[in-house]
Amino acid sequence: MLVQPIDSRPRQAVWALGFRPFFLGGSLFALVALLIWAGVLAGVLQPTPPGGMLAWHRHEMLYGFAVAIIAGFLLTAVQNWSGIPGLSGRPLQALFLLWLLGRASWFLPLPAWLLMVLQGSFLPLVALALARPIVQRRLRNNYPIIGLVLLIAACQWLTLIGWLRQDELGQRRGIFAGLWLVAAMMTLLGGRVIPFFTRRGLGNMTPATARPWLDRACLLLSIALPPAFASGMADVPQPAMAVLFAALFGLHGVRLVLWYDRGLWRVPLLWSLHLAYAWLALACLGMALWHAGVALNPSLVAHALTVGGMTGLIVAMMARVSLGHTGRQLQVPGSIAWAFALMQLAALARVLLTLFTPFGIDVSILCWSGALLLFLWHYLPILLRPRADGMPG
């Protein structure tokens, strides 16, 4: 356990470590963004961000919401990896303010270049904050994480350039390339934490059997996808892409089988992680089928990944990390178990129910918003208060 000098600790607990402001800010922003999007779809709200609401929705749910949670998780985890105190106090406040300005910039009278700078400078600064302790300690196993953050930043810039040029196709390519890079991040981090959390959560203290070939194969195939989306190769069905996605689906499936223990269904903090990862595998299967020529709506596949996989994993990881890093027992109340269940229902409604009725989108937003509300209701005081054990962080 790291011990900071008392004089160096922030006066407010929320600025003690990265997960606190970014988990709170990201969750609150996602809830507001979902309600705005619901209002737009219902015709009740008519905001006019530059580029239109669809461009805003695509960009902000990925590069606003998801990226904030990723930043909070990584800025916290790097302290454990390196043994060097994580970003806190004023530097953390400045980084969070930059992220917040990025969210507000869509609705402020700013020149296009300034909006792009506010939006596009956040991730490179996160990568810089991660690189310092990782390189200093020569943690070579974590070098790919720095690379992934920088690649996601590059995809955001591709999206922003498309927005600047009013090039909808360029924006779309930047979004999907970034989305599958986040999926690669899920693959990398999920392979580390899900089996570890599962064994610990079930009282098994023996280390999991290492399978580096499986981890490397998953990561290599995952990072092969974004260039195909960024270049336009994945714009139309391609047999080679079908094979790539099918192989990745198989590898994810093998992982899930190897990680499985029937006892996990008794522990909400575990089944939520496994089900979220299963949505990632299903998204790969859906893309494989689409590239093989099956009449499948790619938007449904994308939402299987974003709602079921990405957000499902985000809510589960926030719940677990927030308890562990505030010195609390790794147990959640029934309300949080319901939040996990609501995220699963949100994914099912968006992917399956919309096949039969357009109200599936409304049901999905309702369930998703309910999950975020339950999370915030329980974790807001936890994230704002000092650690329960009196330690820093």
C-alpha cells in the first residue's frame, strides 16, 4: 500500500486519485447525454451542436463518456503497477477540467480549431500521465496500454477532422476505429482482471494458469481491426474481415470458458463482468456474420458492443474498483445488482427488441438511465468521502 505524506494529500477526497472525479463525471455526463438523446428522438429537444446531434451522440458516448472512465481506471491502476503515487490534487483537477470543457465545447460559441483542441488534447495528456511511471519503472508489459490510448486519440482526431470537413464517412470511420480500439482495451484489461477478480471473489487464492499465447492472439487480432475501419476496408462486407472477426469470436469464447466457474452467479460483481465480456464476443460474431453476407444491421452489432459490452463492463468495473480503492468490502447491495441487470436489459432491448418495435430504443435508454442512477445513488457518497480505512487514495 502506497503512503503519501499527509501534507501532499488533497484536502478534498474527490481529487485524491483519478477514479473518483472521472467515474463520477463520466457517469453523470452519460446520464445527461442519454436523456438529451431521448429528448431529441422524441422531438421534445432540438439542440443544435455543430455537425448535428447524431455526430454529437456518436462522438460523446465514445470520446466523452467511455474515455473518461478509461482514464479514471488507468490513472488509478498505474499507481498499483508502478508503486509511484498517481495523479492527484491540482494536476488531476486540471485534467478533469479539460475533459469537462470538451463536453461543454459543443454548445459554446467557439471557433472550430479551439473546439478540436479542447476535444483532442485530453487523451494525449492521459497517455503522458501514464507513460511517466510506466517508463520510469520499465513496465514493458504495460507499454501497449500507452500505445492503445494514443491510438484512440488518433481515431478521435480522425473523427474531428471528418467533422471539420463535414465528411460523414470520415466521422463514421473515426468512430468505429475508436470503438474497436476500446474493444481492444477491454480485451487487454479484461484478460488481466476478470480471471483475477473471479478467483479472488470466489475465495480461490491460487494464481490463474497463464496462457500468454491466448492473450497475445486476442490482442493482436483486436488491434488489427481498427486500421481496417479507419482505412475504409470494413465499410463493405469482406471475406477476410469475416474470418478475422470469426477467429476473434472463437478466442473470446475460449477465454470465457476457461474463466468460467458456476459459483460466479452468486456474486453480482463477477457475473456482471462475464456477461459484459460475452457481449464483446457476440459483437465479434455479429460482425463476422455481416461480413460473410448475412443480412444483419451493423448498427445493432455496434450497440451490442457499446451498450452490452462497453457500458456493461464500465458499470461493473466502476462498482468493483470504487470499493477496492476506498478501503471497503467487495460486496454490493441489491440496488447495484439491479443496476447490472438493467444494463443487460438495456443491451437486449437495443439489440433484440428493436427488431420488433421502435420502442426498443426507448426501453433501452430507460434501463440504461436506471442503471446509471442506481450506481450514482450508491457510489456518489463513496467517491466523495475519504477512504474508509484512513489510507490515501
